[in-house]
Amino acid sequence: MTKSIAGALIFVLSLAAVPAGRVDAAAASQEEERRILVMLRWAPSAEDRESNADATAGRAERLHAASQLASDHGLALGSSWVMASLQVDCFLMTVPREQSPADVIKVLAREPRVAWSQPVHAFHTLGTPGHNDPLFRLQPAASEWHLAELHALTTGHGVSIAQADSGVELKHPDLDGQVSLAKNFVDGSDYSSEDHGTAVAGIIVARADNGAGIVGVAPGARLMALRACEQAGATEASCDSFSLAKSLQFALNQHADVINLSLTGPDDELLGHLLDAALRQGVTVVAAADAHAAAGGFPASHPGAIAVVQEGESEGFASVAAPGQEVPTTLPGGRWGLASGSSIAAAHVSGMVALIRQLAPSLRPEQIRSVLGVAPGRAGTAAASGGRGRIDACAVIAHVSGTCACGCVRR
């Protein structure tokens, strides 16, 4: 049972010494560190790229070019993914032990077809054990955000939310029927139900009025459960640049309205370009912020994203704050438990964005940021709507709907 699930996904900066019994795991980790991502342009020139907008056109030629590139530089070619939003194909390659990945990346930058190459960054979740308690009255948002009253005006109906995370339990009593699709982007494993993804999903879209468990902030919305991270131990999950990039491109292909990223790590060029494409497409990006990292860590620090911390968390930067302490939510095995952290806070904000989008579907991401109290500019700058970045949910929905949202006196 999980009481405190990851506040955010934390980047693994280095490997510690490994006991003798874990040599195989250490070798696998070292092999992962030798992986790089290589982006090949769809065509050699900008003019050709503009006239070659079909992702399938030239795919065989690009696969051949990648194979030749890998052969020329002594690299092992792995899987690939079409990043249509960026007009590049992303190829996973492994650098041999006798070469430096950093040196190979510099050499590849001189190849005409290579848009850029980069390391595969690693991410993982952190958490601690806990207990169950599914009562709605214990949900902070039930009282702080007056959820029942807000739901009389909006439930997020018709809004599509993409959650890039670990796996979601699709048949959980509070999530059955709430997930529009589930897809696995973790190479070498099957889609599975996991703690962090299931907990975040429950905060966003748990069913209302089913006589069990909790109520999501946006129970009328539909969730795309995109498994970009996998469970790695009792309370941790891991993901990387490639799995996350594949999930983001898929979300854009499926015309998501909101993308929830309850994770954090280092600046990543590929993911940054995909987030820019999402924002241009009108998608609102919500990211959990690490209060102990500069500017909240990435992707919370990405310009245009909504950076979220849990209420009461120490802020080294200005941000939006939402409930994220001891929040009842869904867990695998048809259970409920308590979860804490900015991952959970970000899920609340993604649900709130869905409530806004139902009422005002034409609002652009920057307008939604303004409504929530986030000032223009980089993520992490905030104009507090409820003090220290806290969201005044009743005021937000009243502003968007043009009518009283909470505590209304009816005559």
C-alpha cells in the first residue's frame, strides 16, 4: 500500500557503487548509459522538408540512412519512432565501449541528415509505504476547491487528457470506463498496472457517483494512459527521453487537449521541441515541479508549461500550488490509498484545466495559464490567485463560466 507516492520523477545523476550480488544490474545500467538518440531530418534541405509533410514518405530511405550512419560510426542501431511534429525520425543507437558517447554526439552533429543527437536521459519515481482510506470527504479538493459545486457547472466532458506516466489499472472500480486508450511505450515490456500512474489517474478522472472510492477533479474527461515509465521496485518507476518522446508524439497525433507530466529531470532537447510543438498546437502542458531543483526542474521549467508544487511545499521559485499532501487516490488491485507530492498536485491542475476547457474550449494555453494565475513568460513565474500561487478554484470557474461557481445564494 502506498501512502506517499512520488512527488515528482527525479533524474538519476550518477550510479552508486554496486554490491557484488548486483553485478548484472550494474552492467545493464552501464549499457543504458551508452545509448543515444539520433534525429534524422525527413529530407536533406529545408525546402524539401516543407514539401515532404507526409511522415510515411521516405521512411524506408530514412531507415536505410540510419543503418548506414550507424555502420559508418560503429554504432548499434535499435528501435525508432517518427516524430511527425518535428519532421524528424528518432533512432535509438548504442555507442560501443571503446567510444565516448559525448564524442560520438559531436561527430554526428557534422552529418548533413542529422538534425541533432543527444544522450538518453533517465528518470525515476520515489515513494514510501502507506495505508488505504477512500472517503471522498478526506479529499482536500472536495472542500478547498468545492468540487461538488464545480461539477454542477463542468466535469471536463469532452476534454482529452494525455498522461505520460507508469501504467494505469484500467479496470479499477474508480477508473473503469474513464480511460479512452492505453498504450505502452516502454521497450521490452508489456502494459501493466503500476502505483504512480494509477494514483495520478485517479486524481484526474476517478468516476463520480459510483458509490465507491473518490471523485476525480475532472470525472467527465477521458484519459489517455500512456505508459512511458515502468515500475522498478515497490515505489519507484523509471523512464527516459525516448519513451517519453514517443508518448508525447502519440499524444499530439491523438489531438490531446492537456498533457500531464508528473515527472522531472534534466533539460532535454528532444522533449523540449515536442513540448513547443504541443503548445503551438494549443495543448496545455502541466508538469510537476521539484521545489529543490533550479526553476523546478524540467519540464516544469519549460517556457509555456504550468509548473505545479503541492500546497505548503517550500518554493525556491514562484509556481502554482495545488493539493498534494495525504490525498486519497486509486491504487492497483482495486485499492485506494494516500499519496503526496507535486505529482499529485500536478494531477489536480490537469483536472482543473479540463474543467476550464469544457467551458471555454477555444482558450489557448497562455490564456489558461493567465486564468489560473500564472503570469506570462517562463514556467515558474506566477501571479498568486490564492496566496503563494494557490489556485482559487471557485474564482477560476466563475471567471470562465461567467456565473457563480461556489457558495451561490439561490432566490
